[in-house]
Amino acid sequence: MKLLGNRKSKKQKLSLKYNIQKRIREHKRRVKKEAKKLGQKRRQRKDPGIPNSLPWKGELLADIEVKKAKKEEELAKKKQEARERTKLDRQQQQKEMEEMHKSKESERRKKRAEEVLMSQLETLQRMLSKADILLQTLDARDPQYCRCAELEAWATQNQKRLIFVLTKVDLVIPQQVADWQQALGQLAPALCVQVEAGGEGAKELLHVLQRSATGAESSVVGVLGFEGTGKKSLLKALRREQAAGSSGSLQFLDQVGRLRPAEDPEGEQALHFSLHLAMRGLLPKAKESGAEPLEVVRHFLQRCGPQALMRRYRLPAFDGAEGFLQVWAKTFNVKTKKGKAPGIESAAQLFLQQLATSPCCSCLPPAQLEGPNMWEGHLRQQLEPDMKAQLDLLRARDTSSAARGLTWPSQGLGPQIALQELMEHDDAEDGSDDGMDDDGFEEGEEEEWMEGEGEEEEDGDDDAMED
């Protein structure tokens, strides 16, 4: 037996073992990295599947298919629920954003309306305080309702010269305009101006203003009236005529005065007011306030009469306001936006909206107008010849071929505007301003500063508001 002697042991050192394992890991990492760069995929082991020798292979495959279908169905159901939930959340978020936008827009409009109202009231206060002659515009279709009893009483009390100016006279036959001018001329100077057709009558009105201002160094003229009576158009026509001629004794204020009802009319007055707006084409499309459209149509039938409506629209006999609206909608094939026959309320709203179409409806002057005598302060003997010349010109026109609209007697003056409270508030503010001399404003400087501020506000208001 040989001796082993100094034979080395085959046992591997741990340091060598760990180094080998480390180099193997590094090699695999490099190979994997190179394969990833080259786009090579790791070879997947193929599923050997269920061997055919398995006795219950068919049942097992069927069970697998059922589980797979059930899993897919549950997954599709979860996806559908997630989509519906996302859609509902999106709709709810959009609805909240729209409501927030509507709320902000409503607040902005409300604030803007309040600012415009305050600016217009301040302009009206300044006009009534500064103007020596007031031109009140009256729509020729219903001049009586465009009058303001408070304004006439205040002008008489404060010795302001008031002149009635009939506008939109091209919408009414000349004989009816002449009747209104003659009736209004019993209370104050009255003339008509056809601004929409070349400014006819502006020259005569300017001549009357010059005669009315005789004896004064410089008379300040202000134009005022209710909504939609042609105030700005009249002011522009007079300025054009003044620029063409010579009337240095007249000074026109830059802004017009807008008369607004102090509060919404109620009861019978609401019916008068709504019919007046509908006749002049100022009735809002969407019912905001005031009388119901069907009640306004009933009031219209009472004032106009069924026979006149049958002749005007060539309708058969009908019974009451509901019957009239049904016959009218059927005769003229009136449809809603969806192409359906309108209901009674919708038909009433549609009928009132088309009431201002040509030939226009208008009101006849009463036998005797009520109101104070406002000729004081005017040179009546010098003004009446100009008025008579215009009356003769109107009555001489041929109207045999003119289309005649519905007419009915005028009833009552326009709504109240709380003018006395407005002017008392203005006087109180003037008194408070007089006592504040310590702020560094001279009296003339303060007035000039306030006028400039009002003019800047009114420039924006004239673009936003209708004449």
C-alpha cells in the first residue's frame, strides 16, 4: 500500500467558489443585456397541455373554458361599469361647471344691469337739472302711453319747457299722426320727426327750438323718453341739422335721458303695459315678468273687437281668445321650432310677437287729453304757425293705397317713474357735496369731474342698451 504523501486536497476554496458564481452572474447579465439590445426574446417554454391519456380530459377542458368565459365576462362587466362611472362623473362635473358658469353670468349681468341703471338715473338727474328745454319722444303708434304724468307735472312746477316729439311716424298713416299732433298740441308744442326716412321734420323742430329759446343767451336742450322711442336717433338728426345750419343759441346734451318704470305693473296695468310693448315690438321672447300672454290676448280682443280681427287676418268666426288663437294658428300654419302645432300659451306668445309686423297696430287719440297746460314759457303765437304748416302737410298726403293696421282707442298714460324721489335724492347728494369742501375740490372742478365720469360710463351703456 502506497502512502499518499503530500497529495493536495480536491476541496475548493470558498473564495474561489464565490468568484466563479460572481463571474457566472456577470456573464448571464451581459448576455441578457446584449440580447435585449438585439431585440431577442427569451424563449418561452411551451405548455405541454393536457395529455390525451388523461381519462377526464374533455370534462377538464370544458371546465377551463367555462372559467375562462366567466372571467372574461366579469372583466367586461367591470370595464363597462368603470366606463359608465367615468361618464357619469364627467357629466356631473360638466353640469356643475355649467351651473357655476350660469351663476357667475347671472351675477355679472345683474351687477351690470344695476350699474347701467344707476348710470342712467344719474344721467337723467343731470339732464333734468341742467336742461332748459326737454324734448320728450313719443312713439306715434301709442303716444299717450309714452307720456309720463310725473314728468309733465315736474316740468310745469320747475318751469321747464317741454315739447312733444312724435317719432316712428312712418309706421302710421299721416292722417292719424296729424290727429295725434293736433290733440297733443292742446297741452304743449308738438311736432313729428321722421328720422328713419331722411330726417324729415328735424329742420322744423330745430326752428321751433330756436324760437322757443329766443331771449335766452344759450338754452340747453335734453332728449328723453321711454325705451324704444327713438331718442338717440332724434338727437343725431338734430345735431346733423344743427351742423348744417346756424343755431348757436342751442346746446344739446350729449346723453339721452331714459325713463324707466319705478316697478313692474300689476293687474290691469300689467295688461296695458304688455300690450303696449307687444304693439311696439318690445315684448321679450321669453316671459320674464308681467301678465300672462293669454290674458294679454283677451285684453287685446276686448279693446280691438273680434270683427276687426276677422277682417284684418281674414279669419272665420271664433269664440273667445282660445278659439281665436286656434283659428289663427291653423289659418297661418303656425308651428313651433319642433314642427308641431303650438299650444294655447305658445300661440298667444307667438301672436303677440308678430303684432308689430307691417301693417302695424296703432292707437287712436281720445277726444280730450288729460294733463297740465305746458304752453307757459313758450311763445305760442310764434310756434303755432310751424305746427299748423306741418299739420297741413300731413293731411294733404294721399293715403288711399296705404295698408291700414288694427287701431283701437288709446287708454291711459305711461307707468310711474318715481321722479320726485329721484330728484329729492339728487338734491340731498348736492347738499352733501356742498359741505365737503375740505377734500380739495373746487365747486366747478367737482362738477366737471362728475360729468366726465358719467360720460365715460354712458359711452359703454349706449352700446349695451337700445334706444
